[in-house]
Amino acid sequence: PSIHFELTDGSLRTVPAKAGVSLMRHALDNGIPGIPADCGGDCACATCHVHVDPGWFSQLPETTQQESDLLDIVDDLCDVSRLSCQIVVTEDMDGLTVKIPEFYV
Ligand code: FES
């Protein structure tokens, strides 16, 4: 599947994604700016915060309690906020679009 990242300058970066790998890992491996992912994907830092395209948000697996607790600390929290390390890409996520928030924590 292909995943689209909308950067803070409004530009769009499309990356080839692999099922079974987190969205955060795809961002890091493709040099997407704005996702430091300080904790390495352990759901402990919130620096991998993204805003999911509203059309896609409801199609993603549910947010866990741990993720939603951590999301409470981010700036730019909105009703389509997720932690990208907690979204594991599946084949049916082709075209998934997420936006990098202006401030990640
Ligand atoms: Fe730390 Fe996602 S990388 S919470």
C-alpha cells in the first residue's frame, strides 16, 4: 500500500508501505520530518503524534487506553489524533493520509 504524509508546509509525501510495519517506522525510514519518535515505538513519548485524515480515522483499529492517555499530553490534540507508532499498516490501508501536526508534544 501507499501512505501519504502531509507535511507542516502543506506538501504531500507518498511512501511505499509494508503491511505489518508501523506508520511511525515508515515515517522514520523515509525521512519524514516532524516525527522524532523518541521512545522508539513503545507508546511512551507521544512525539509520533499525527492527525489522521477524517475519512480514514474510523477505519483504523481502535485506540488503546494507553494510547489515549498519552495523547492527552500533546499539543495540537484533535478528534483525529493518533500515535503513529500504534498504527500497524495493513494491505487495505492503501491511500491512508496523515498530517504531521505543527507541534508534536
Ligand atoms: Fe513514542 Fe510513538 S514513538 S509514543
